[in-house]
Amino acid sequence: QVQLVESGGGLVQPGGSLRLSCVVSGLDFSPYAGNWYRQTPGNQRELVASIGGDESHYYEDFVEGRFTISRDNAKKMVYLEMNNLKPEDTATYYCNIHMDSGPVWGQGTQVTVSS
């Protein structure tokens, strides 16, 4: 069974930094893109960043160069380094991979940016 488990969320002041981690179990992760999404109450889940099996990167415009996605295939990990955090970054952040059988999601980790 494929499982994703996120960690690293928390409360941080505006301008601060957090590093989110996601561990993937139950499959060979290396061919798959690893994705980070986020969601706020009452809104749809939105893509934040993606890293391909070839380590190509994609970021949504709102990231504005503040976040860095990375992966370690040997450890089956996906990371999201977030710097210069803003209050509007407050959300639950989810790790995701898309398999032929459908998307797989972690349970989410809460990020709160507030003074």
C-alpha cells in the first residue's frame, strides 16, 4: 500500500521559514513526480510545486521564488523549503503523487503564518 506522510508544519512569523518533508512508502518513488498542494477552509486544493522524476521543477506563480522543492529518491523523500513566508501562505499542505490508479495524498501538515 502506497502511503505519504508529511511533517514539518507549524506556526511561524511573517518572513520566517519552514521546511516540509514527505516520506513515501510502498513503491519505487523514483519514476514519479512529487507534488506539494495546499488548501484553506472553503477553498479547493491548489498546486504549489512539483518535481519530476528527472528533477525538473515547476512552481505556481504565487511562490515568487520563495519556495524550493527537492527530492531524495534513496530516502523516498520530497521536501518543500519555504522562505519569506506570508500570512496568505497559511494552509494545510499536502504531499501528492499521481499514479495510474489515481492520486495518492498524505494526511497534510498545517502551516500557520502569523505574528
